[in-house]
Amino acid sequence: MTTPLLSRNGLLRSASAEPVEVAVVGAGQAGLSLSYELTEAGVDHIVLERGRVGQAWRDRWDSFCLVIPNWTVQLPGGRYQGPQPDGFMPRDDIVAHLDRYARSFRAPVHEGISVSRLGRGDDGSFLLDTPSGQIRAHRPRRGR
Ligand SMILES: Cc1cc2nc3c(=O)[nH]c(=O)nc-3n(C[C@H](O)[C@H](O)[C@H](O)COP(=O)(O)OP(=O)(O)OC[C@H]3O[C@@H](n4cnc5c(N)ncnc54)[C@H](O)[C@@H]3O)c2cc1C
């Protein structure tokens, strides 16, 4: 039986091959920050996002802006570097910042993929149910 596997370039493919090492659910700032650190550490992973990058911010109202100043935006490898550190980014700028951040390190985000269930396989792997099939995340033990 083949297991659906997501490739890094955003295309779905079917494969009976290896599971992914780490699957991150959600491409908000938590998921993207984790993806940044995993990328830095050289850990193969995917990020599954039911909407688009920064979806929670996209869903806010037109006039929304941060209630904390821009200088406090200090994502790992993605600090605010714009001209208004004491300003308050409006919604669309927040989304653009997150989009740029994700692209800056080529975060392996798969948009439009909703995880409906998280389970555990016999071998300790994580099983993620998505409309595109089940994804298995399993980080092999590394030698000491
Ligand atoms: C009205 C309001 C104003 C706020 N203002 C500020 C502010 O000024 N400054 C500040 O720092 N914080 C603010 N916050 C808080 C901030 O929005 C959250 O702390 C932040 O979004 C949390 O980031 P996160 O990545 O953990 O979650 P989220 O940003 O919620 O990201 C989670 C992501 O996971 C995706 N997802 C969820 N479930 C699934 C699933 N089953 N499968 C696939 N994808 C899934 C979602 O679509 C989403 O993109 C505010 C919050 C609210 C509600």
C-alpha cells in the first residue's frame, strides 16, 4: 500500500517511502518559528496549514493592528527591521511580514491542508489524518 507523502515543494505525491521526520501543524508564528529552528538544525519537516501562512491574522478585521510595538516582533531569524520600530503594524503588514519570513528560509509549508486527527502508530510515530491522506511523522533515533 502506498502512503501519501507531501513533498517539500508543495506538490502532493504518493510514496511508500520514508515518513517525514517532523510534522508541524499550523503556519502562524509558532509553527513558522519552529520550522525556522528545525531548518537551522537540518531536521527534515513539513508544516501543514489549513488556510494560508498567518491565517489567524488574515482573518482579523480590516483596521486591525498590533497592540504591541513593532520592535517586539522578534521571530527567530525574522526580527522587525522596518522604519517604524515604535509603530504598530496593521493587519496586512503583519501578514506580509510572516509571508516574507516563511519565504526567507523556504519554510516547507503546505497551505490548504487541514489536519483532522492526530494518532500514534505502533512504532511510536505520529499519524496525521488529512483530506489528502495520512501522513506519518517519525524521527529516527540517532546514535550517541
Ligand atoms: C484580537 C486579537 C489581537 C491580538 N493582538 C496581538 C498583538 O497585538 N500582538 C501579539 O503579539 N499577539 C496578539 N494576539 C495574539 C496572537 O494572535 C497569538 O498569540 C498568535 O497568533 C499565536 O500564534 P500561534 O502560531 O500559536 O497560533 P495562530 O496564529 O493561531 O496560528 C495557528 C495556525 O494553525 C492553523 N491551524 C489550526 N488548526 C489546524 C489544523 N487542524 N490543521 C492545519 N492547520 C491548522 C491555523 O489556520 C493558523 O494559521 C492577538 C490575538 C487576538 C485574538
